[in-house]
Amino acid sequence: MSQVLDSIADGVFTHRIREQWTEQLGRRLDILIAGCGRETVIFEDRLDSRVVGIDEDRPPLRVHTASRADLAAWHLGDLRAVPLPPRAYDVVQAPFLLERIEHAELVLDRLVAALRPGGLLLVRLRDRASAYGFCVRMTPSWARRALWKGFVRAGTVGPLPAVYEEVSSREGLHAYCLMRGLMVAEEYPATSGDARIGPRASLTGMVCRLVDRLSGGRLPSDHDEIAFVIRKPQNHFARLI
């Protein structure tokens, strides 16, 4: 199930990136992956692109980043300070980053500023307003470390911090985009949480459904991820960060 849902999000993102490349008449795309230490994103070989990655400097993230062959360059550290030249990228992709970092809106501001006008911001986030997101952020870090290997697939990077600021939700990201003059073009809910697809997926699903029921539907169990296609306007009179 997760592989199908992942392929939908990845397929949509790949299609939008190819459209962006076509609109630029085949000029090389400059692509930034914010959160390169967790997620592996594969781009089509036929697409002329240069991919740069950034992420926090944590041991599991560093190991995964160093193993990637698709990055022309990468920088690890405080995402409020890593090198991000303004208007340098045609596409910024942030896979499962916002929910695990502090000062997420400030980091988002830097990512948007690094986008050229008309650029794409492709976000996949773990929804804090879902039953799964609620369970993750309410579980103490020591308990997550103790349970991690028993609930996720072998080789999964983590456990990583569970910060879940307000912007890590559908409503939070929509509010952010409205204030910054960004356009949310598409969004896709999905189920892909590490514990929802791990060896104890049935137990995790049962807990999520219980949380859904006890919350009166305010914390839904039918998804835990939302993928967004966001556009930075071309209009020079639009608000720029």
C-alpha cells in the first residue's frame, strides 16, 4: 500500500519537475532537496539537472547523505544557517522535513527565498493533525528510541526528532502560503508513516483508529501524510521573501 502511495506522490512530483524543465525550454534545472538525509529522490536521467542537498547534521542523516550518488553537493548543519543563495533554484523539494525541525517557518522562508520566481516547492509532511501524527508527537523520545526497531522496516533512518510545529499540518501550511503569497496548486493525502508500514502495522493502525474514534474524528486515521505542489508566483509585484 505504501509503495503505491509513495509512487503517486513521487510520480506527481516527477511530472511537475519535467513540466518545469519543458517550460524553461530544456535549460538545466537547479534542484534543492531540503531533508536529503532521510528520503531518496530519484530524478529521470533524461532531465538535465543539478541536485544539491541540505539537512541537519545528525549521525543517521550524515550516513545516508554521504551514501547518495545523486547529489552534486550537500551541506549539513543548522538549516537556519546552511548556504542558501537567493533565487538560485528552480525546484525545492522538502520530503518529511518540517515535522522534525524547530523554527520550521523560518527554514521555509529561506527555502522560498532560494526559489526563483515561478519555481516549484514540493513538500511531503507528516500531518500533526492526524491520529498518527498525534501519537508520534505525544510519545516521549526515550520510548520512541526503545520501540523504533520493532515498529519500522529494517534500514529506516531514525528515530528523528518529532517537533511537529503548527506549520506541519494542512491548515498550517495553507496559512503559511496565504501569508507569503504562494499558491497551493495540488495536495494529496496518503498513509506512509514508518510504523504504519512496518512489521507491526496492524497494531499501529488499530491504535490510530482508536485515537480517531476517541477524538470524535478531529484526529483522522485515514491519512498521516500530505504531499503539496506549491508555486512561487512569477508576478514581480507579488510579495517576495
